[in-house]
Amino acid sequence: MINIADIEPLAYCIAIRDLLDFERFQKGFGDVIILRYKISELESDIKKIKSEIISNQQKFSPGFKALIIGLLDKLYGIIEKYSTIDYSKTKEIQSSIKKIIRRIIYSDSEDFKYIYEDFAREVFLKVYELFNESLKRRI
């Protein structure tokens, strides 16, 4: 049986990946509520926020960067449980997370496309591999 703690590293990876793909995040913000479910009492407020996000000249504000770094920080800690499966791969992922955090701190909007690609390859894919290996060991 899979529990929340088992899927937590993947959930963090998905959230981080979605935030790093800022253009997609920006364009799709609130679309499910506005377009699909047409929740009228939220529509005007969501549209205001979306407009602010789109018009913001500084795409990656300190708050946005802090959100992503906070998620990476949590991911860094929770993947430690995978060290019993593959210690060197876990340490490699943690090293990649540190490098990505450093890049986010000093990046501008153009860099995020490359950070997204590196995160997918150096962190997300490897976390997914360790997750699958942990499931195999349970069976």
C-alpha cells in the first residue's frame, strides 16, 4: 500500500516543475476555475491576479523565488529516505538541488527555462527512479 509519505517527493517535484515552467504557469493561472468550472464568485479576483502576473516586468520576484526555494528545501530533506536504496544517487540529487537553488537566487527570467530543464533531468527523473525502486522493494 502506498501512503502520502511515499508520494511526497514526487508531489514536490511536480509542484516545483510546474512553477519553473513560468510561461505555462502564467498563461494557465486560474483557467480551471475560470474556463472549465466557471466559478463566478472567484473569477474577477483570479483575473486580477492573473493580470498582475502577466504584466509584472520582474517575472521572478523574490517571493516567487522564495516559494520555489522553499519547496526545493523540503524536497532536499525528504529524499534522504532514499539513501537506503541508493546513497550515491540521493547525494547526487541533493547536490543538484543545491546548485539549482543557487541558480534561482541569482537568475533572471531567461535562466528559468534552463533551470527547468536541468531540474527535470537532474532531480525529478532521478527522484522518480528512486521512488520506483522503493516500490519494487516493497513487493
